[in-house]
Amino acid sequence: MELAAPYVTIDPEPKQDIWMPRGLLEPLEARFDRTLRFVPQATQKLLIDWWLKVKGSANTPNWDIVSTCTIEGKLGLLLVEAKAHAKEMGTGGKPREGNEANHAQIGIAIQEANTGLNEIMPGWALQRDACYQLSNRFAWAWKLASFGIPVVLVYLGFRNAAEMESRGPTFATQQDWEMCVKAHAKGIVPEEAWGSRLDIEGTPLIPLLRSLELRFIDTPDFVALPPTRTS
């Protein structure tokens, strides 16, 4: 389905949309097991039960950015996974450290998402034991959408991150970033999924590839400035 920008609108007025992290002064990242601000309590419990067999000190994934927003006229979520160099695109599976029952449950959850996505668009191969982060990002986006919450999942590349050049290849252009992500996701995420509207029982899940070049402003105010539109 052809999409028209903007895909997301965020209202920064008080008591409207909320996001995490809030900036350098409030750097805590969102996690759906500990942050009640983004989904109703009943949905949060269902999410945790879907992902974890034994709760305790176990974690659900951390997100670089989560924000409430409006998508197609409905309250939804913007999920952002951000990278500054190519070596951040890990290919490893989930470590086996921790509770074995949770390890197994996470595998079941990812396969459930993989099955659901393949029913919409063939070619998905989400898995626990390879490219785990990529797989869990799409699994969580799918699960949220299955609860009727519209989701825009953005893979965000930081262009010209010179301070990261010693760690791995950086991205000079949007094309560099897109090529890197698509190469990483080949055989796991169908290439045609990027920029498409995936219909999860009537609820949109929209995966996007976007990049930006950060230019820091010499004022403390920049740490609290939210994005307002994603196009």
C-alpha cells in the first residue's frame, strides 16, 4: 500500500504525548515491563506474560526511543532503534545466560510474531538464535499492533557520526544507512516490508528507514525538545 507522509504526529503539549528518554537530563530508556506510561496496565501484563515465563529480575528489551503519537487518526506508538555505525548491527542470537524457561518463552514469542507476519507478507524469518535484536524489535512491534495499537517502527541511522569511526563504518548518506540495514536484515525481514503498511488485523505496523545528522545546540533546552512529525 502506498503511504503518504507524515506517518506520525506527536503533540508536545503537557498531558498529550509522552516519550522516553527525555534527553540528557532524563536518559532512562523505555522498557515495556517497567514503564506503564505507554500502554494500559492490562496490556502491559499481557506483554510481559507473552515474553517472559519467570518474571523476577528478568528484562524485556530496552528501546532507544518510545513515544506516544497519532497514527492514522488513532493513538499509537513510535518505536525507534538507532545506530551510529555498522558494527552495532549485531548478528548474534540471544545469550543463554539467565533463566532457561525465559529463553524458551522468548523463542516461542518470536516464532508467534514470525508466523503472524508471514501471514501478511511472505519472507519473514525472525528468530531468537540469530540477529536477535532485529527479530525482537519486529516481534514487539507486531505484538503491540496485535493489541490494536498502531505502530511505526523506525530504524534510525545517525549520519556522519565522526566520533564513532574508530568503532565501525559510519553512514554518510541515507542510502548508506538503507544499504546497511537491508543487508543486515536480508533473509529475515522482506525488503518490501520497509516503507509498507503491514495490516495486523486492521491495525497498521509501518517499518521505516530514516537517518539524520545531529547538530548539537549550545543551550540546555535542546535536551527536552521532542520530534513533532515523522515523514
